[in-house]
Amino acid sequence: MRRTPRIPLPRRLALTAVAAATALAGALAAPATAAHASVTRYRAGSAADVSRSSWSGPAFTFNGDGAVVTDTMTKAVTAITGGTGTMDVTVLADSAATSGSQTPECDVIMTLPGINSCTTDIVPDAASAADSQVNTDVRNAEFVYFAGGNQCVYASWKGTPLQASVQSVVAKGGGSGGGSAGTHINSAVVYDACGNGGSGTDSPTALANPYDPSISFTTGMFNWPNYAGTINDSHFVTRDRMGRTMAFVARALKDGLTTGGKAWGVGVEQGGGSLFMDKNGLATLSGADAYVVLGDHQPEQAVSGKPLTFSGYKIWHLTAGQTFDFKNRPTCGYYLKSVTAGVADAGLYSGTPVTTCQSGGNTVTVASPGAQTTAPGSAVSLQLSATDSAAGQSLTWNAGGLPAGLTVNAATGLISGTPGAAGSYSVAVTATDSTGASGSTTFSWTVGASAGSTYAEVEPNDSRSAADDITGLGYPLTVSGSMKSSSDRDYFKLALTSGQKITVNCAIPSAYDADLYLLDSSGADLVRSVNNGYGAAESVTYTAGSTGTYYLDVEAYAGSGSATYGCTLTKA
């Protein structure tokens, strides 16, 4: 999909006193003419690059705002050079500084020990990312610093020679880093700020709808060692971005943007906050605070147009001098916070840490109660159950997507109440123990005018000729089955009369991603639902143009397993 570039944010406006003195001393060369007309290049320091057979990195810096933080940059230089000799740095920016020096990052970097040269390349678009001089500057450097600005432009460099050039710097033992937008682009999953015309998003918007058009991601840009599954954010506390990072983590899990069932938000505060990560994955914080936000289960509710519900985020709060091991990620030291119906717990930026570490972590397994069907006005009492690999743990329950009128008892897991209006719902429940370990399951719940019918698939039903016949069953009708392989298809044969409307709502378990199709008697697609992500619900509505036979096709797209999906069919 082609994306509209966002409005660029201004780069750092002011020089430090030391940087200003450097500029006045004439260390900065005049702009050079680059091979591509739209690229502007400045070089400070030696005109010749350092030549050396090996380097001691990689090393990385992630800053809370666009300014270079001398403490972490000095650590990166020392780590890459091994404490001997000098190295070259290239700063990549998407736009010129709006006032003052055109090279605020290099002005600071040139004051540090161990620097041979610092080149600033202003690369305003994807076409310019193929510029030969820019790519030479980057490949000859030992550290690439992404300036603050517009990460949507940086993300547009994916698939260009410049992406490969930056990767080559890290591969040879150099490093990468940046501030603000430059911090974002260095994570495994990039909040690229390209969506909705580049307007960006904030915490209230993201929590109210984690699929708001302002939220979009780029993956596969950079996959730095020890930093898998991460989503960086900046200006973290000042701009109250914990909520949006929580939404980003939920999206990454729901959409399968990370692996292993975990996603890690990394937020760094502005005003000097900076993480330095060495080649072993150990990150040390300088300056203002930083936070690591872990989601380790599927969200109870993360669907387009609805508020987020996610229980038990694990949050580590780092202060200056503290470390976080991204290679061997900790299993304790976090505090717990949740989001319910778009409302986050109070005091997101502090909490009482869990200090009891479990080797390998606990495992909480929630039993699926199966598809539920209830008539409006009928009392409900559904007891949920779960097991915990650690003895003596008490569980806290959370449920998202319940029909109106139903609630879950957080202490006992009993769902009770009286549902009101008819409808079809995808319910997700999570149980979290006192160490923060959690498990979840999803199931469908139909509130219909009558209890209706249920039908469990009978294999083989992988074609229209072998379809399960549900034509004689009452409606509303709930059919269930599972995607036993990544190529499984389940067909159900049904009948519609001319002018009759059918609505199908499917709750898909988090074990796989399945799609939904309604076919005519010849097998041609009439309507389809192909939402992306493991556990993503699917729904279609169709008004029949003629009386006859139709087919419902539930089809595996990714993943498989014995977990049961439930599709509720209603006719009008």
C-alpha cells in the first residue's frame, strides 16, 4: 500500500555551547555536491576515512529525543574501536534543520574522543536512498546516527540500497542509533507514523481503537542482534506515551508482527534519556528514565473500532545507571498494569516490582468453555477454569468482548448476569497469577431470540462435495471446528431463499489465522472476510439474489491446532 508522507517534525534547533564553538572554529566543511540532486552532504573532520580490518562492536544507542547524548555516544565509540584509534560517523536526516547549524548532531560528535570524521547526509525520500555518495558514506562509517525527524521517510528506505548499507555497518562490528524518529527506526517493529496522512497518534486515540488509521507499522527494516520483538518509542513520559506503546504491543501480538508470543515496548524519556546496548545485548541507561513494556499473551480485545482490553502488562522502570539484558531477558523486577475497555490503570509510570523470579517462568493454561448460546433475558452462570504450573498461585481474571449485561468476577472467574440485546460476540478471557504469568482463550457467545442449534464439524469436509450439510438445522446456528493443518478447509452446505440475508460471525482462537468465505453453488466467492492476525475474528453478511444452495468455507491462512473456532449464523 502506498503511504502518504507525514508532516516532518523539525530537527534539533539549538547547538550546545561546545558544538557552537566547534562550528565557529571552522571544523565543518561547506556543503558538497552529491550524486543525487536532492541529497545534501556535509563533512566535518578528516576528508579520508579510517581503514581498519576489524571492529569490536556492534553497539547501539536509543535516545529519548533527537539530540546526541555524549555519554552513550562515547560508550558506543569505545565499544566499536575497542578503545584504540578513531572511527567515522555518518548522520542520516530526512530534512534540513530549521534554524541554526545544519549539522547539530555532527557538531556534538566531533567533540568526542575517537572520532575521525562526521558526515551529515540529508536524504529526503526513497529515491534519494539509492544515491551512490550517501551509500559510500554509510558503508565507510563505523556508526550510523539517525537524526530526529520523520520515521515515515526512514521507513520508506526499506528495500533500497541504503537499508543494506546501514546493515553492513552493524555486520562489520560498527553500530547504529539515533534519537526520536531515529530511535523508532532502530527497533524490530517500527511505529512508522505513516498512517492517516502522517498525523501520528497519541495514547487516548490508540487505547480507544488500536486499529485507528493513524497507527501503522513497518517490519523487516532492521533486526539488530539481541533486539528481536521490540517496538521503540520516544519522548515517553513528557508526551504520556505509555498508553500508545501498550496499544502497539497488543497490535504486534494480535497481528503476528513478533514471534514467540511476546512483544516488547521500549520507551525512552526525552531530556537526556538514552540507552546504550553493547554487543552482548546489555543495555545501560543514561540520563532520564526508560521503560520496557512486555505483553506475553494475546489481548482480550484488540479489534478495529473497539477499545483495547489487555490484562497484565509487565513493565520494567529503569533509572540512570540501571541495566536491562535484552539477550537474557529478565523474568522478574517488573510491575503489572492493565487496560480495560480503553481505560488504563492509574499510575502507569510506577508500581511495586515483582521480586520472585521463576526459572523459565510460570505457565498458566485457560480451558476453553466452548461456544456459548444464550437467549436474551436468560440468567447466565459460567465458571471459567485454569491451571498454573506453580503451586499456590491465586489467579486474577479479566474478560473482553462479553455481551452487555455480563461480567466476570476477577477473583473467581465466574461469568454471570443477564444478557440483553441479541448479537454475536467474540469473547477473550485471561487469567494472570501473582508473578504476572498469564494464559488466555477465546470463544464465541451468541445472544439470540432462541437458543437455536449447534453443529460440530465432521471431517473430511475439505471440499464442496464433502461439505457438512447444515441445511436442516435451526437458526441462530453455531458451527464449530478447528484448523487441523495450515492448509485445512472446512465446508458447510446451507440453503437460502431469494432476498434472505445471512450474517456469519466467527471467533477464531489465537492458535491460528483463519479466513471466511461465502460461496455460491458453483464455488464462486460471494463475500469474504480476511482479517490479518492470529485470533482475528471474521464476519460476512450477504443477501441472497436467488433461492438455492450456498457454502460456508472456513479456511486456514496461517498456523493450525486443535483449538476450536465458533461461527454463529443468523438469518433475516
